[in-house]
Amino acid sequence: MLHSLAAPVRFDDAVVDVNPDAVLQFDQVTVRRGAKTLLDRIDWTVEEDERWAVLGPNGAGKTTLLQIAAAAMHPTAGTAYVFGERLGGVDVFELRPRIGFASAALAERIPGGERVLDVVVSAGYSVLGRWREAYGRLDVRAGCCSASASASWPSARTGRSARGSGRGCSSPGR
């Protein structure tokens, strides 16, 4: 007779104590892609008042580690908690808007010619760029709109704007 399990079972008898003050907690986090192990049994806790720098040579797993921290990737094995929520047991689309993440790799994923303002506003929804979405007055508040905000995002290939900077926008009543 088969029984469905409500939660994952660990066979090593270890119970993960979730740190209530941790914004990030990894317990034996492993990531494998095919035969290659990208991260191997990482234990890491970041508390609210801590700041970390992740350093290492190319291919060391820095981006993979931070993708898990940003809830953009799940570990192959082990347990990852972000803001006390276990990845795999939480809706990441609810979790991601609470996470601030910046990386040079993100710039390559922004649509060419996207306005800087739209990139900034869309980040509040954990989305890269506006694509086909339209934002209302409540999204684009009076203080965030300037001539530089309507400039285009630079192209990753050339470092130049994909279109002219355009006209600056103005707040209502100005």
C-alpha cells in the first residue's frame, strides 16, 4: 500500500532547525547538472544584520549559489530557506518580490531598447523589463520619473542605447 508523504523525509535522522532570524539558510545544499556537481553540501546562514560578499574564481559556483538565494533555482539535494520559507514548499512568485538581486548576468536578459524606468518599475514585480505590460500611475510615482528614467537600457553587445534617450516624462501637474 502506498502512502503519500506531506513533507520530505530525511534518512540521516537529521532535523533542520530553521533559524527565525535568518534571511537565508542552506542545509547541505547540492546542485548537480548531469554528472557535474556545481555545489556540494553547502551549509550557509545569513542573518538579518549580516552582509556577505561571495568571492571565487570562474566556475566556482557563485552564480548558482546566488540563484538559489534569489529563489530562481532549487537545489538538487539539501534544503534552502529564504525568509524562513523552504524552497519547494512556498510559491516562489510570492517570495521573489521580497528579494533584491543584482548581477551582470541580469543585464543580458533585459529586452533591448527597454526604458530604464520600466526596468526599475518591473523589478518591484520580480520581472526583468516591461515586455508587453503597461504600468499605471500608482506604479510610476511622481518622484521616480525623470529624463534619465526614460532613457533606453544599453544593449549588452554594444554598451550603447538601442534607441535615443527620448523625451523625459513629467509628473502630473508639472
